[in-house]
Amino acid sequence: SVVVVATSDQSPLVRVRAAFVATAIAEFFRDQGNHVLLLVDSLTRLAHAQREVGLAAGEPPTTKGYPPSVFTLFPQILERVGPMGTGSITGLYTVLVDGDDLNDPIADSIRSILDGHIVLSRRLAMQGHFPAIDVLQSVSRVMSDIASTSHLHAARFLVQMMAEYRNAEDLINLGAYQRGTNPKLDAAIQMKEPIDAFLRQNREEGVGLTDSCQGLESLAEQGRRLLERKGKTV
């Protein structure tokens, strides 16, 4: 393992340089035919450092005070990862957003470049749901290329169930929803706890990909049978 560190009290030039150095080291190992995992924490702090540099150089501030060089910096870093020859770099970058605003200009710019994003939810963490991943906000652009057909169908079905519940969550909590009105929502309400239980995992708990896929498909099949029964009883 190689660790490149630039703390917040160091010069912004050093902090920006650290991201380029770490990426160059990853490229060195990739060019030797290795499969490299590059972890960068965080692109938001990198943007803050580049903002200091840009403003000091006389660049005009634009969205939320970030100069144009911040948004041209991301492709220079992010587009360098990926497969090349017999090696590859898998980049995992953290992004901090202000006030849980996913339309933050930094997050929005980075989202347009990366192949996927995993969104962590403060609301789920406060409920004791860990890992606190917001499945409905998270996206993988490569899932359709690497997942099996049964895996894809199961995942899409459960996402639809979760979306159905979230869209009516306020009505459900207020007691304004009358069961039997919408068979799909009725099924989503009954599936909420099994889905949440499937998505929770303790730190000490290890689950392999095969077991996860089997559990996902089994849960989706349970939901389909429930939805079918709900449709017949309406």
C-alpha cells in the first residue's frame, strides 16, 4: 500500500498536488499490469484547495464562489483512472455536500464524470440503519453490463417497491392512506421491513456476492408473490 497525505493545514498547492501524485502512483502500478484500488478522501477538499489557488491567482468566482479552474480540475484527475492494457485503476472518491444538497455544484459536476455513486443518508444513520446507503439516490452506470439478468430484474423490482413506499411515506405516517386503495403500495408497505433488514449489515458480518444475489432474488420473488395476491384480492 502507498499512502499520500496532505492535511488541511498545509498549503492549498500541496493539497492539490497530492491528488495528482496519488493518481500518478496508481498509474505506475497499473502500467505494470496490476489492478489498483485508488482511494481519495475527498474531492470536496480538493475543490476547496483549488478554489484558494484560483482566487489567489485572480480567477473570478462563479457558482458558490468556485472559480472555473475547479471544474476543469476534476476531469484531469478522474479521467485518468480505468483499465489500460493488462492493468486497471478502480477509483473510489468521497464527496462531501453542504446541507445534504445533492445538487451542490461540486457533487453535480463529479456525478457527471463517474460511473456511479453511492449516496450515504444522514436520515438512515439517525435511524440506526447501517450501512446508511440511500439506494434510491445511488446509481451504477455499469450494473447492466456486469450483473446477470435475474440480478437486474430482482434489483429493479425492489427499487420500485422502495420508491413506491417513499412516494407515499408522508401519507402512511399521517395515517391518511387507506389500505386496499393501491395494491402495489400495499405490497411495498409489507415489504419495507424485509427490504430494510436485507440492506442492514453489521460491521463484523461478512456476506459474499453469491449469497447477496441469492438473498436479493429470493426477496424479490417474495414481493412478486405478495403483489400478485394483493392484485387478486382488490
